[in-house]
Amino acid sequence: MVTTEIDRLNEQFGCGQELIFREGPGGLTVAEIANVHATATIALHGGHVLAYQPTGRKPVLWLSRCSSFEPGKAIRGGIPVCWPWFGAHPQDSAKPSHGFARLRAWEVTRACSADDGATEIDLQLADSDVTRALWSYAFGLKLRVRIGPELRVELVAQNSDTSDVRCTAALHSYFSVGDIAEIAIHGLDGCDYIDTLPRPPAHCTQAGAVRFAGETDYVYQRTSADCIIDDPVLGRRIRIRKRGSRSTVVWNPWAAKAERMPDFGDDEYPGMVCVETANVREDAVTIAPGGEHVLATEISVEGDQ
Ligand code: TA6
């Protein structure tokens, strides 16, 4: 009998019906998690959390119906791992936007059931000829995901090289909302942010809640605050806690930009918002040789849906 990679993963890391590896969209290998608290789907491609749905509630993460699901391409939605740079490469625009971590195949290193009924799964990515051609440093990257009453995602960046490395990064979370024009994001009142759309970008200070009436791409800096997405249409509030993060990025492409993106449906922008747990621009992180940095986000839902 031919033993496939999926067979090997199920044999080594499967946890009964709680955690099963199978072929997912585009033939990508995914881990399907179903426990008392929630269901979730994680693609080994990109170390990418595709879906999270607490029991009895609606899906929390948004995923485009037009997303690519193939090696070397980014997935549109879920929680892309943007590392070791955020946005365009600072010196070479030919290098992939948001780094290479979300484009590479990650490996499973651990999976288990926790005592409280949550499910934990760890993935890792190490440097290779491909990554060194893009970024010359030796590194280790771990993604630790805990699927319970909350979704916890930790990105552990380890410097395996002999010199300091300076990284920008984001857990670029896409959230499902009832209507972008009706939501409010709390937690950033008084924070300085850069509106990246005008040329030159504008330096602003947030007054009250963040609301949306058009394309929005704001980089909040020097903030470690929780954010809350208040969604009156879906009747819920999504809380985003974070650790090891000094930046929060808020993004919605609105109609025109959505139409320009082949992996984003023209009519999908009202149903999503990105609230990204990040370290970007002046909040970049320097990791000493042998050191590590943990960037973590914890997502929970309050309300009746
Ligand atoms: O989330 C902020 C942002 O940098 C936006 O400027 C937009 O480019 C978005 O990320 C998506 O980037 P991507 O490379 O995934 O298309």
C-alpha cells in the first residue's frame, strides 16, 4: 500500500477525530481540528490558519472565495504570516510582498490535546537555499497554534545566525464582519498612526473608534492595546489581544482596490476587515544571535453569535 505524506502526518501527529490531516483546497495539506470549543483549519503551506469557528458561533476569520491555494502563492484571508519583512521589501521591490514565510511549506513538529479540551499544534520553517537567496540569514521560525475558547497564534522567530537581525512582521489576520460600513474598532483612541494611502503618507492621531467609509490602510504604532471589532450586524464583538507587538495595522481595500486584486472577489470587501498584530516601520524588532522574539495574537468572540 502506498503511504502518502498525509498518512505519515496522521500516523505521527493525528489525534483521533480531534485533529486529522487531509488534502485541502488546491490539493494543499491541511490540519482539520474539531474539539469541544471550536473547529479550525490550518494549511501547512505558509503555516496558514485558514479558519476558526467557536462552537455555536459564526466563522471568525474571512477567506476569499477567489484565493489562490498553491505553492509559492499567498492565501487571501485567514492569518497570513508576514515575515521577515512587512509590506514591500525595503530595498528590492522584486522580492515578495510581506516576506517569504507565507509562501513556504512548513513542517508539523507537535500536536496534542490539552487538558482543557483545546488542541495545540506547532509548525516550523527553517532557512533554505530559497530563503537565503531572499534573506541571507540563518533562522528558525515556529508557529504555535492553540484552538480553544480563544484562538492563540504565536510566531517565534529565532536568530540562528552570528549577527543581529532586524525584522518587521505581522500576523495579518482577516476577520469576517457583517458590513464594513457598520463596524467600529475600539482600542486605538489617541494612538498615532500613518495613513499610508496619500502621497506622502499622512501622520495622524486616532480620535475615538475606527470607522470605515472607503479604502483604509492605517499603521498604528507604539501600541500594545487590545482591539475590539464591534459588529452590530453579526451582533458580536471580536477581541484581539496581542503580545510582543507594538504596531496594529487596520486594512480594508474597498471596491476599487478589491477589483484590482485577482484573488479578492469584487463584492467581498464589505464582509471583511484586517486587524493585524504586527511590528512594522519604527517598531521593527532586532534579534541578537541565539535570541528569539515572540509575536502573539489571541482572538476571542463576545456576544450572542
Ligand atoms: O494590510 C496592509 C497591507 O500592507 C495593505 O497595504 C495591502 O497591501 C495588504 O497588506 C495586502 O497585502 P498582500 O501582499 O497580501 O496583497
